[in-house]
Amino acid sequence: MNKKSNFAGYMFLLPWLMGFFCLRVVPAVSSAWFSLTNFDMFTDAKFIGLANYQSLFSDPRFLKSIRVTFTFVFLSVPLQLAFSLIVALLLKKNRKGTRVYRAAYYLPSLFGGSVAVAILWRQIFTNDGVFNRILGMLGIQGVNWIATPDTSLYTLIALTIWQFGASMVIFLSALKQIPEDYYEAASLEGAGKLSQFRYITFPLLTPILFFNIVMQIINAFQAFTPAFIISGGTGSPIDSTLLYSLYLFIVGFTQFKMGYASAMAWLLLILITIVTGLLFFSSKYWVFYENE
């Protein structure tokens, strides 16, 4: 009977297992092999060892993509989480129209990564876009935010911040799990709103904050669609929006250096693993759990 029940379980798992091995394991192993070869997708791959990895660090566009990506990640993630936490705090109490506001704030996270929204965002920040028109009404002369190297990356960061809905919902759910008795006791002791946030809300939210930080950093390192659409697939102007994933795409599918692109993909995996590992190591100093 046990063998029959196990067989039935494996049969139900079979479609997932096939998808996992065919769409995850096999491509990953193939990519690891191609990263050690000179492969252009049209001729046979030639083994060259670690030459692709060595070439990366002498590639100025690769180094620029690293700098742009780190700037993007370490500006967009904290700002996005700050906005999501502030909005979650404002929407915590059930007031009239609160459900409508929750849905409205969550909606951008559903569409923010789409091609259509990236095109719309590009139109908003062009020379005659909506943003410059608003500035003009205030008597401020705007610039072409997309085509100016000093500001183009910040339009991508603004788009990422605008997609704070998913993090907000997670924060909101966690806030509702904090017992009101804690706040009532703190109020009786004379603690104000800021003190309650510092000593009650924030410590109890640190596990959720840690989860959101890890997930958002992983997503930010892999950001591609907004940079591709807004820059026209080139990382322009002068590579100011050349995110890592965009340069990987250019190398692999425009220049047909698939071996080089595979090396970049594995280096990105290592980079994300290191950053995530550092976050997990640091969590023991600032993340507080109820059973501790």
C-alpha cells in the first residue's frame, strides 16, 4: 500500500520534476559549460577555460554595468521599502475608503515591470513629457530626463520605487499581527508615537523587513525590462542605464557572444549569493524573533 501511495505521489510530481530539470537544471548546467567556451550559437563551442571570466574584468562596459547596477540596487531598494512601510503604516487602521487605497497602491506592482508601463514611463520623462509640464507650471525649466546621463538612471529608480505595492502588502499584514495591547501598555507608560514605532513596531517588523530586503535586492540585481525599454536596448545615454542584465542581453543576443554572456550570468549568481549571504550573516545583529 505504501509503495502504491508513493507511486501516485511521484506521478503527481512528475510534471513539476520534468519542468524543473528541463527548464532549470539542464539550462544551468549548459550555461556553466558554455561559460568555459567560445560559443556564438552558430558554430561549435570551443573550450577556452576561464578566459571569459578573465576578460570580464578588463571589459570597461562590464565594469560600468557593475557600477550602474550597484547604484541602482542600493538606492532603489531602501527607498522602495521606506515608501512601502510608510504607506503600510498609514493604511493600517480601517477607515472609510481604506480598501480602495490599498488596492490602488498595490496595483502598480502588478504592471510596473511590463513593457507598456516602461514605454509610458519613458514618455513621462521626455523633454515634453508630463513631468516637465508639471515643472513648467511651477516655473521650473525641466530637462530631457531620459536623455541626460546625470538623471537617466534616476528615472529607472523612480519606476522601481513606484512598484512598492507588494512590499506594502507584506508590511501591512505584519503590522496587523502586532497585538494592540503592546501599544496600549506603552501609551500608559507615556510613550509617544515615535517611541512606540522605535521600541515596538520596528523590532517586531525586522523579520519581515529582512525578507523584503532579500527579495527586493535579488529582484533589483536582475532588473531588465525598464532599462531595455527606456534606453532602447542600448543602455544609453553613454551607458548610464546599462544595468548588468541589460549588458548580459546585449552581449549574448546582439553580439552573439553566448559563452561570454554565460560567464556573466554565473558571475551574477555568485554576486547575488555573496550579497544575500552577507545579509543573512548580519541578520543576527538586527533581526529579532519572538522566541528569542
